[in-house]
Amino acid sequence: MTNQPEAAIRLTIPASSAYLSLARAATSAVCARMDFSIEQIEDTTLAVNEAASLLLVDAQPDSELQINWQSSASDLLVELVSHSSSGRPPRRTTFAWTVLSALVDDVDAVLAADRIRLSLTVHPTGALAQ
């Protein structure tokens, strides 16, 4: 991985699947900047798409989805936050959660008030990462 300072990026989009392409594009760009391998860029982008989809199913009408990417020399933390209609975090026994767990190094969900925060952590291990 190139020696780059920590960076934080925030994207806020309407809670609609029509805007997921923006989240995927931003994720790919952040991962490429961190010199992830092609495979790890694709896995991380797919994980962000899956996590966003999980949140959108339960998002309050006319709300927003916030995505934060925090990169450091050792990892990438992606946090997705939305307002929940049900007041429950995603179940960890679903196929979607299994997919998320397979694509990233760590995944967690926290519910506070009516907001769900999904956190994904990725440690660069690809061919370009050093």
C-alpha cells in the first residue's frame, strides 16, 4: 500500500436503490486509491452494495443513507447509517449477512435510537498492498 495519510470521505444519498451506483463508484475509487488488488476492490464494492441494500429494505420513507469511508495505513473502515423503520438491526443469521462476513474482515451492526450503523472493516492484502 502506498504511504498515504488517513482520509475520511462522506457520501449522503437518498435511501433508494436508484443511488447505489454512487456508493459502488465511491467505494471502488477509495479502494483503488489504497492500492487494493482488483479482487479486493470488487469484494469491498460488493460488500458495500450488500450492506446498503440491507439498510434500504428497512429505511424510513424519504430518508437518507450516509456512507463514510475512513482509510488508514492499515485498514479501511466503511460505515453505513440509515434511519430504521422497524427499530431492529439486520439479522446476523441471513444469507446477506453471511455474504457480508465472507467479503470483508469484520462486519458489525449497531442500533442507536432509530439509526442503524453497519460497519465494515477491510485489511488490504491484495497483490498491490504492501
